[in-house]
Amino acid sequence: MKNYILILLIISITNVSFGRAPKKVEISGIIENAAGKTLYLNAFINNAPVIIDSVTIKKNGKFKLAVNVVKPDFYSIGFSKQDYALLVLDGVNTGEVINFNADGLKIMETYSISGSKDSEVVKTLVLHLSNHSKWKTEYAKGLKDPEFTPLQKAETKRKLDSLDQNFIVKRDQFINNNYKSIAVLTAMGYLNPQKDLALYKKIEEGLAESVPNTSYHLAVKAQVKQIETQNENRKKEALERERLEQLSAIGSIAPELNFPSPNGKVITIESLRGNYVLIDFWASWCRPCRAENPNVVKLYNEYKDKGFTVFSVSLDRDKNRWLGAIKQDNLYWPNHVSDLKQWKSEAVKTYGFTGIPFTVLIDKEGKIIAKNLRGPALENKIKELLGD
């Protein structure tokens, strides 16, 4: 319920008057169960509610408040920051008198309003939000109920999905009907930036027509630009991931490295043909790598006589630390290489990985058959290839 005002929190109110003379608007009605309580009318200035009028509720529940409206703005009416009704007053679609009624115990859930077109449409959105929240909570309880049968849970999940879809329909209808009013901002907290860019753009275009260059319009315009930039970056990242993935694609021959061993002798991947080889990219400074090493040692000892070996490629910079880790972790196999360039290593460019440990498993002909296996997944794959 609180999300419908989230968009307001990123907007600072400006003093654009649109050349209009101030319009005095009275808000009156009956608040039940609130005699003697102080009712506040707030404007939003610099992201915070500021009291512009207040009144003590009479014994019969009646009250009257007033505000001078010179531009489209948001206001709230209520007894606290937690329970209030949101008003949208624009000086055009707002009458000189607004009728407002509610139960003082639950203003947000019970209020009714007339005399302000935009405030009335916001109320319809609040009703949708309230109904959606109520039933979503109810269905969520059902999904957690241990006495529910699988069939009952499946039906509850179907109802929950239908509820969400119905809310999206109502949300989109609200936006399409009100995209030229700042009232539409109350629905923006329920949009998905990755899925609903078209709606963001529609809102921006509507506000550009109705309230151009106000903080409301400029904030949405900036958000649209931010989403477009993020989407473009995601596309670039996806293309880069795809490019990196292709550098060591399954089914291709493992790229050669030609790196020296600790004694300076170059050991090639091709020289290990005839074995299943685990190319293990690691480093002495990499804690996850060191934690995985005992598992690799176990597999090497178990399958080294059955055609399995390890080709360790270190991303170390310090040779002594590299050699110390080999000894400390009991990495007995002879195939250790490194160009000692850490993340500037040619191995990173050649195999396209962005984190270690990273493994590539190749068959006897040097073809890549699996990548990034470790722990039980690696053990199961080696067992599958070489048996118990």
C-alpha cells in the first residue's frame, strides 16, 4: 500500500505556476470515530510532507480545510504519516469544494472523495492496491499451510498468478487513462524498468504535454533515460558474455596456452592428449580455489592411473607464493604453468573467464566437454567418464 507514493520520494516540488491565479479549494466532510483528533493537510516540499492546514474534528465528525492551488501538486490528508489519503489538485480538474469522508480508524482503506477528478482516479488505484494486497497475503498463507494438499497448493498458485496478472491489467489501464496527469506517478512504483519501458515513455510524453519541464516531468524523463542506458548496457554485457563463452565453447578444441612451468619448461595442453584433462585456473591468493584443491587432489589420486590428469594454470604474480601453494596443498601432478601476470594473463583473454576457480574439462582428443565443474559435480562427471 505504501508503494503508490514511492515515485514522489525522488521528486522535489517546484514553484512553477503555469501563469494561473491561485485557486482556493475547500476540503470538507465527515470523519467518523475521530472526534477531537487533529486532521492535517500536507503538501510535499523537498521530499517531505509539510503541514499547510489543520483542523480539530468536531463531535459530529465534520471538518473543513483549505488550500490555495496554483499548479498540479500532490497533497495528503490524514492524522499521521502512516495512515492518510493522497490528493492530486491541479487547479483545473479540481472544484472549489471537495467532499472527503472516511473512518478515522483506517483512512487509507475507507476514504471516499469527490470534487477532484485526479484524486478520484488515484482512489481507484488505491482500491486495486488494497484488494491485491489483501488477497496476495491470503494466498501466500495458503501456500505455506502444511495441511494444503499439492492439488490445493497448485490451485492457490494459479489464483495468485491470476491475481498478479489482473493487477497488471488494472495498472496499465490506469496509466493509459491518466498518463497526462501527475496522478499517473502513483502507479510508477509498480512498473518493472526492464519490462515496462514503453509505459515509462508514455508517461514522460504525457507529462511533457501537460506539465512540461516541471520536476515531475524532468524526473520521469531522467528515469526513462536511465532505463534506456541500463538496457543498452545489459545488451552489451550479454554480447560480451556470449563472446567470452564462445572462446571456450563446448565441443571445440581447447585453445593452447604455451605457458612455462616453474622450471621454465613450456608444457602444452596438446602434450597431454590421450588423457581426460581438467584445466584448472586458480591462484595462491584465491580462497575458493584453495578450498577446492583438496577435491581436485582426491580426484587426481583416484583416477590418475585411468587416464585422468590435471593441468593447473595459475593467475599468480609472485612465483614463490605460487610454488608455496602447490606444496602446501599437495598438488602432486606435474602440469603446473603460469605467465605470472595475474589478471593480465593471456589465459584470461584466451578462455574468456571472469572469476576463479574456473575449470575446463577436455577429452582425449582435446575437445572441451564441460566447463566450470567443481565439488560433487566434477566428481560425478569424472566418475561418469572413467568409472568407479
